[in-house]
Amino acid sequence: MGKSGQINRVNWIMGALLLSMFLSSLDQTIVTTALPTIVEKLGGLDMISWVFTIYMLASTAIMPIVGKLSDMYGRKRFYLIGLLLFLGGSALCGASTTMEQLIIFRGIQGIGAGFLMPITFTLIFGLMPQDKAGRFQALFMGVFALSSVVGPTLGSVITTHFSWRWNFYINLPLGIVSFVILSLALFEQKREEKKYIDYLGSILLVISTISILLALKMGGVDYSWSSKQIIGLFALGAVSIIFFFITEMKVNEPILPLGLFKNRVIAASSLVTFIQGVVMFGALLYIPIFVQGGLGGDISDAGNAVTPMMFSVMIGASISSFTMTRLSWRANMLASMIIAGAGLFFMTGMSLEANKWMMRLDMVVIGAGIGILMPITQTAVTVSAEERYQGIATSTVAFFRSIGGVFGTAIMAALVNRHMESAIQSGAPKLGIPIEKLEMFTNPQVLLRAGGQIPGQVLTMLKNALGDSIHLGFWFLVGAAVFGLLAALFAGSARFDAAAYKKKQAAQQDSAQAPH
């Protein structure tokens, strides 16, 4: 194949990867605005949260396993399997006739999405020349951010003018195009070495991940943190993790090689990525609540508040494609944490009377800090790992970001709700209102829905309590950013070695270009 033909093939592959990545990340947001209609048609209001929870659990738990298996058996087959699972799940979701069916099929979708994320970035580094890999990383991260912005709006348009089912069916024609292109254009060399699959480690990893994530998602919402259900889930997760580590130290080919984390860059990147998940998802959850409940904005204002943040994530990712070749991994991570931390710090003192444009400017600062880190950690981990471990190493980045997101939102929710409870207990007697009548408003979502039905004096007290509570939550995020700074320092002075990577990549491309 000539040079121009090779470039054309790679461009087609990159376009197909972008398309499938956009669909899998879009599916986490596009359903949001369709949920009221879905509940109206299918019922099952009490199970509505599981439409999101099952997708998150399935995709997160499967990521490390798929990353490792793709190292062993090749990227192409697992990417195409994941894409088929995602498309099949989409078709089944669109055809669902009950909420139970929808939840099960969303789980299938989530498993498929868990295949796509880690393998995508490994493929980029195997195909793209060194001077373009960073730019494509930034482009893919931009697609991730863009899907978060357009998802709710697109879901609203589809639900209003077509049917809620098309929020799922829309994946099919675009996903099939991506599947066909990758089937024809993506080549890789068959691997003949003997394979050892760590079945026990895989099972223990899935059990521990799902148990802990479920406990974090349901704690303080469906069950109290001290309930036997939540304590039981945490205990199951802890025991599973202990046996997982024991297993991984004994098997010949562990599903998650613990030796990876002896590398300072990989260990620091994993910790900082975890913090990134805490910061990003915590801000995305509580900025809209602060705008709508504290500043008196409507739902449209709340949505617009986070749009600048996600667009600035794309800008930050673009900036990092240049800084990664000029600064050490540590310097890039420190810059990210400092910028995001500064934006979070401003949020801790944001007045309820603040101009909404000040809020949006702050979101730009937070988003830029988050965006800088996204390609940096992905690239740092990929180039720091041995070629035979690149799939599992890359998968850990998305894995830790997702875990951090669940952990951060759970802790922040607990802090906000607890502070709201304390504020109501001290404020209600001053207004001559029994505390029992206001207990329901410890949940900010209840306050937002009932705001127009609450007497003015009481509403003012509740809004002030909500603002103070969210300020406290953002102090938690500031603390997380400080921890991220410390973790970044651990990365050492290593940096992107263009010459060494180019040599390493040339050897990989020679084998990747060989057809089956």
C-alpha cells in the first residue's frame, strides 16, 4: 500500500473511531430529557435512576478486563465485539416495552461502551504518527465534551418531534457505518503466543467494582449510609478487593498487572485521573443545582451554566496537545490541578446574587483545567507502559475517572444534604415552623421542584441553606484538587520522549499494517 493510501486508510479509521466514541459518550446524556416521556409510556418511576446506574456500572466494571483481553488477543476483534454489543443494546432499548426490559438492555449497551473507550485510545497510539497522536487525543476528548453539551438538547428534539425510541435507534445507522469501515480498514497481526486468562481475578474485579459503586450510588439516597445494605455492599467490595490483590500476585498473567503501578508516571496519572473524576462530575452535578436553586435560574439557565465548562474542556484538551511535548507530565498535571482548583475555590465564595456570567466564566476556568489533564494522563500512561500492557494501562485511565466521578458525587451529596439538614434544624424554629415539615427539603432536588409552592420567608431560608451547603461541597472539591497536586508531584521529571516514542511506534506500525 502506498503512502497516500496508508494515510487515507488511517483517516477513515480515525473517523470511524470518532463516530463510535461520540455515540457511546452521547448515550450517557441524550436519554436525560426523554426520561419523563419514557416513564409516561413504560411506567416504573421508582426504577428510573437505574436507567443511568446500570449503564455506568456495566461500562466501568468491564473496562479493565477488556483492556487486558485486547492486549492478549488483539484490539480489532474486541472493538468490533463492543460495537456490536452497543448497537444490539441500542436496538433492544428502542424496542423495550417495560422499564425492566429497558434497564437490562441499557446494561448491554453499557458493556459495549466499556469495550470502546479503552481500546480507542490504544488504537490511536498504534496508528498515528508521533506528531499527531496528541492532537487526535485532544480531538477525541473534545468529542467526549461535545456529547455532554449536545446530548440533552438532541434528546429533547428527538423526543418532541419523533419518538423517545429514536434516542436509541439513532445509534444504529451511524454505528453500522463505523463497524463496516473498521472491519475493512483496520488490520493487525495475529498473536500466536500461548494465552492465560485470569478468570478468578476478572470475577473478583467485577464484584468489587460493582459492590463499591452501588454502595456509593445508593448510600444516602435509597438507603442510609449506616444501613445493613450499604455496609454489606462495602464489606463485599472490601473482601473482594483483598482477594483480588492476593490473586493478582499469584497468577502468571494477571487481569490487572500490579507491576504497572510501580511506574511513577502510571501511578501518579491514575491518582490524578481519579481526582479529575471527582472534580468534573461533582461540578457538573452541583453547578446546575446552585444556579437553579440558589440564584433563582430556571432549568434552561442551569443547563447553560455547564455548557461553557464543557466547551472549555475541549479548549484545554487542545492546549495540552502542544504542552505535552514541551513540559514534563508532572508540570502538565500540576497546571491542570492549579487551574481547576482556582475555579473551584472561586465557587466556594460565589454569592447568591452573583452575575450569571461570572458563574459561566468560572466554569470556563474549571473546564480548562479539567481539559488539559484529559489527553495528558491518557498519553502519559500509554507511552509509559510496555506495548503488551498498553490496552490494560489505557483502560485504567477511564476506569479511575469513572470511579472518581461516582466517589466524588456521593461524598459531595452527603456533605450537601447533611449541611442542609443542619441548616433546617436551626432555621425552622426561628420561623416558627415544625422541623418535620421541612425535612424533605434536605434533598436539593425536592426543593427545586417545590420552590414555587413554598412561602417566601421559608424559601429564602432554604435557598440560603442550599447556597451554603453547596459552598461546603465545593470546599471538598478544592481539597480534592490539593490532593491532586500532591499526586502530580509524585510523577517525577519524566516527559514525552518524541524520539524514543517514534522508534517504538514504527515497530508497532509494521506489525499493525500486516493484514490477517
